[in-house]
Amino acid sequence: MAMIVNATTIDAAIGGAEICLHELQSAATTLQSEAPNVGIGQEDVLQQFLGIVNQCVTALEAPQANLQKNIGTLQTLVGIVRQMESASIS
């Protein structure tokens, strides 16, 4: 089964990657901003919790650079495909 690649398909892939990137960034920001408010008065538990939150934030941030790079590559590809589609219509 052949897969048809066109500008619309690539735009959808870009949109999906941008949503993933936004959600990762949002989750990391939320963890960083809300975590310090948990466990006030229980410093030992708070420190353990903040350590876990920092590990989570690191894990959420790790794929962001690759997603940004892939979005850029897809944007370049969609430009080329649009040129090809335009040339085939002319």
C-alpha cells in the first residue's frame, strides 16, 4: 500500500509535533511552578518531592530539542512539496 505524501499530510504532522512540544513545555512549567507549594512545613518530604519533580521536568524537557528540529525539517519538506505540487498543477 502506497502512502500519499502531500502538503496537507505534512502540515498535520507539523501540527501534531507542535502540540506535543506545547504539552511537554506546559507540563514542565506547571510542575516547576506548583511543586514548591506542596509539603510546606515538612522540609524532608518536600526535598524528596522536589527531587522527583526535577527529574520529571528533565524528562519532559529532553525530547523538546528533537521535536523543534523535526518541526523545522517538516517545514522545509512541506515547502518543497508545495513547490512540486504547484509545478505539477501549472
